[in-house]
Amino acid sequence: MPKLNSSPRNAQPKLMRNKLENTYVLQERERSTIRNLFWNLKNPECMQLLPAHKRQKQWSPQKQSEWIESLLLNIPSPPLYFYEIDDNHHELIDGHQRFFAIRDFYENNLTLTEITFKPELNGLTYRTLPISIARRLDEYRLATIFVTINDKLPEEVFLQIKQSIFERLQPAWSS
């Protein structure tokens, strides 16, 4: 399995460190709009992605289109998982293919193709969507989970837990 990038261990916010005193991992769940996620994920100062050679192959345009259609149909989607390095810096642990679908669509590099429930949208990009549908997509709230690992653990255990989180999440959308 690929290894996640190592990250600073003592950069966690004070509040998080206090909550982690007697545990290995802390999770904080949020719901973020697709539009906000897109803009935040594009900022390399606050978001790291795994290098391309460490990610599974990218979804086909049809698979990306199906997922975008799922959002438009308000079908629940698995959360995006982030490793919290500090308050304003995160590493995407799981959800790269969903992120790439969002990115490609918002940057008009994905044309919806072979979707079945809203076939009238086939052939459209984000820019050419009817405004009401674009707004619905912008406001879709996707679950996000921020994981913080106890920085008081020995370095070896810290890295093992980080790697284990990554590996255990991979089967979720690997097809």
C-alpha cells in the first residue's frame, strides 16, 4: 500500500491536543458545501493531496459523471476524510476520486456523459448547466471527517496509525 506523506506531529491545535490526552485518534465531522470544498481543496497552502503515483487510477469520465449526477439527485455520498495537520492545513486521506470529479467538473474539464436519471444533462459542463441546477450542486453538503492523531504517541505508533487509517479506508470506493 502507498505511504502517506509524513507531517508535523506537534502542529495540532491546542484544543485538539487537549481532547487527545487519552485516545489515539479524534474525529470531527462536518458538512461542507461542494463549492467551498472545491475552493479549499484547490489551495495547496491548506490542502495536500497524495502524489499521483500513490493514488489509485482515476475514475473514467462516466464514473465521474455518475457521481456528479448522484449529488444532483441528493443521493448520500461517502465522506471525504482529512488528516488534520493544523487548523488551516489538511491532507486528503480518502476521497481523491470524488475530489477530482468535483475539480474536473467545476473547471469545465468534465462533460457529463452517460448519466441515466437526468439524461437531459448529458453533454453539459458546469459552465453550461442551468443556473438552478448549478446552484443545487454548489449547495450540496458533503460529509467531511477530520482526523487528528495523538501527537504524544511514539513516532513509530503515530505513523502506523496514520498509515492504517489510509489503508482501512481504501476499499470503500476502490471499484
